Amino acid sequence: MTFVLFAVIAVCLSVFVVLLAGRRRSNSDDAVASFRQHLDALSSESRQHVIDRVQSQSNDSETEHGA
């Protein structure tokens, strides 16, 4: 009887460890994806349209005040 109890506990613990390991792996994948999104947001290519818009407004402002 005690052998069966230990076997059931061992199986339950094994299942719990496998589920926990699988969940941890998916969270780390989400963290990597999030990190890549942040890097992409900071890249010069993604900021180029904002830089162009600011420069355009600056040039328009200089043209209005300088001419």
C-alpha cells in the first residue's frame, strides 16, 4: 500500500515538474520576443519617420521666420 502511495506521489511530482518547466520555457520565449520588440523600437530605421517629421517641421519653421 505504501509503495502505491509513493508511486502516485512520484507521478504527480513528475507531472508538476514537467508542466512547470514547459511554462517557464514559454515565458522565457515571451521575454525574448519582448526584448526584440524593444530593440526594434529603438533602431534608427524605426525612428527615421519621426526624425524626418521633426526636421521637416524645423525647416518649415525656419522658412516662415527667415523669409
